[in-house]
Amino acid sequence: MTSHFLLLVFFAVCVATVMAVLQKDDRAGQVRLALYIAGGFIGVALLLGWVMFPLPL
């Protein structure tokens, strides 16, 4: 896995899974929260990448 995007998705899923397991007791709630958190991480990262793309180095 050398792609930054795949590493981002892997990290987001791992962190979201741990956070959901610690926050919710039922399985359905854990899955829903994990998907919500992972989607948020990935969405914000893509949005920030898109905003910062035209900035000079």
C-alpha cells in the first residue's frame, strides 16, 4: 500500500472502528457510527486536499 489515499482510508477505518466500539454498546450503532466517522475523516481530507491544491509549495 503505497498510495496516500489508501493509507488515509486504512487509518480512518481503524480509528473509526475503535472510536465506535468505545462509544456504542449495540452492533448496529457501532457500525453506523464507524461509517459516519470514517466518511467524515475521508471527506474532510479530500476537501482540504482540494482547497490546498492550488497553493504554491
